[in-house]
Amino acid sequence: MKNIKYQMVPISTMTKQISLRLSDRLLKAAKKKAEKLGFTSVQGYIEETLREKLFGDDLMSFVQAAQRKAMKEIWDNDEDEAWENA
């Protein structure tokens, strides 16, 4: 039997690169908005904007549910209750 080696492949390598033409005005506005929102690149900003447009409600519901669960785990614990009652 042969030894098979597996390699982890990051999801980012499973993407397709496209070319997008933007007017100077639109690119300038996108750069400004991306920087304001904390994106490190216009590409990241455009990708996230497209994701929100396509999957917005479903994606936000998933993220909010995950955040609620994480916050519940953080805040609902005996140690916090002990500090409150100290």
C-alpha cells in the first residue's frame, strides 16, 4: 500500500482572479471607503461588498448567531457572578 501525503490547501487558493475596470472617480471613492472601514486593500473591500450584496441576510444571520453564542460563553460564567457579588 502506498503512503499518501495530504496537503492543506488554504481556501484563498481556491479562488479565481478577475480583472475589473473602474473609473478614476469610482476607484478613488472605493479606496477612501476601504481605508475608512479598515480594509487593507480595495480588493478586500470590493470582495466583502459583493459578498454582502449576494449573501447579505444569510451571512449576517450566521455571523450574528455565532457572535451571540460567543458572547454568551464569555459573559455567562460563575467567575463574573462572583465578582458581581463581591
